[in-house]
Amino acid sequence: MKTSEIRVLSIGELQTRLSDARNEMMNLRFQVVTGQLTDTSRLRITRRNIARMETVLTERLREETREGEA
């Protein structure tokens, strides 16, 4: 998922997708341990998507707190 696609999402939808991505990451880790995962690049892609979503979510939450202070 590209950053531009993530920025379009609302905060609630972003939190939902972040939760789904974290569950996917956990499942991928289990598959690696059990030897079922053949495409290990999915781990890297999922990890980076999680980081992108967390970054955008943090930015949005900071904007909300700044608007509340002003």
C-alpha cells in the first residue's frame, strides 16, 4: 500500500487496517517458523506497510491535539 493511499483513509479505517496488518504479520511469522512460507519478501512488505500506517496515524493524532490546543 502506498503512502498516498494511506493518507486518504480516515483515522478509524486506518486503525482497522493497521490491526489487520499486525495480524497478518503475526500469521506470516508463524508460517516462517513452521516452514510454510515460501515468499519471505511478504514479511518485509508487511512490516513496511505497518510502519507507514503508524507514521500517518501519529501525524493525524498530533494534528488533532494541536488543533485542540489552539
